[in-house]
Amino acid sequence: MALRAIIFDYGRVLSAQPDADAHTQLVAATGLEDAAFEDHYWTHRHDFDSGILNAHSYWEKIASDGKFALTPQLRDTLIEHDSRMWGNLNQPMVDWAQRLVDEGFLVGILSNMGDATRDHLLREHKWLQRLHHLTWSCELLIAKPDPAIYLHTLEKLKVAPGEAMFIDDLAHNITAARAVGMDGVQFTDVAQLRKDLEARGLEGVIPFPVEG
């Protein structure tokens, strides 16, 4: 089948590495040591991304685990820093996504993301409106690597699995995409992505991303 759709993960694909200043402020606001913060942050992150927890209940869980007092003001500060931490863009990849739209390809996002982070991105990045479909896990109460979230995205884009390529930084999410019949490319950087696209014989078929 001919390639019709390119679907992107957001974190560490369309976004750059998390903002270091925002991360520092986030950890400092909790009063936790770095290692303890990371443990608590990721323990409940999948439930946050899956919509089982919203931003308020997510930080309540972390405060309970970390044994620090969570005032409404501190909760809002943590949500702000956390959302900002994921806001830095991988500009060459964002530019490529928009070029693919211009060239007539269907372009979507399939991202594990909690409600507050999603809201921040939609507020700050109007280019997202140019894409054909945005799948945010918190809206569906399911998250990658659940096959259902891949099938949902394909259905919304109105393409067969064999007509879609999925790009994600995590190997297990790529494995899940391939299991439903999509082509999956694990993202590390633009240079490697160009090599992977070339290896698939796509030069001249789709535009390639340009390194920044």
C-alpha cells in the first residue's frame, strides 16, 4: 500500500528534551530530592496520561507519596512547571510535519498525555491546528501501547494500517504499532530518521526532514 499518513508521538519527537529550568523549578517546588521526585513523578504518570487521574489528582498522589503539603497554590505552580517542561519544540520535526501537510499527506499526533499538558500545548502551539487529527490518551482513557489507541487514530485519519507510518522515541510503542500493521520508526534524531526513511525507499516519495 502507498504511504498516506504519518503519525507522530509528541514527547521527545515533536518536542525537544524537557526544559531543564522548568524541571529544576518543578523539583524545587516539591522540596523532594531529585531521585525521590523522579520515582514519584513516573509512578503515577501512566494513570495521568490515561485519564485515570487528572492534573489535580495526579499531584495529590505525588504529594501523598512524597509526604509534602499540597496547597491549591502549590498544585497550580506544579501544573504550570510540568506543562512548561514539555513545551520546548523539536523545530526541525515540527517544520517537517507541516511540510508533509503542505505536500498532501495526512498528518496526526498519537501521544500519551495528561489533560493539563494537552491544554497547555493547544494554547501555546497554534500549528497543531494544521494537523489532521490529534489523539491524546487522556481523552480516551487508554494509552500506548494499547492497540486500541493506534486503531482509533487510524480510524480518525481514515487510513488502513499499511498506509500509515508511526514515529515514536520508545521501542515498545513502535513494537505495538507494528503489531497492528503500521510501519514503525523509532526516533532518536533527525539524522537517523533520514537514514531510516531512505532505507525504506522513500526518498522522492515524501519530503525528508531537514536537520537544524
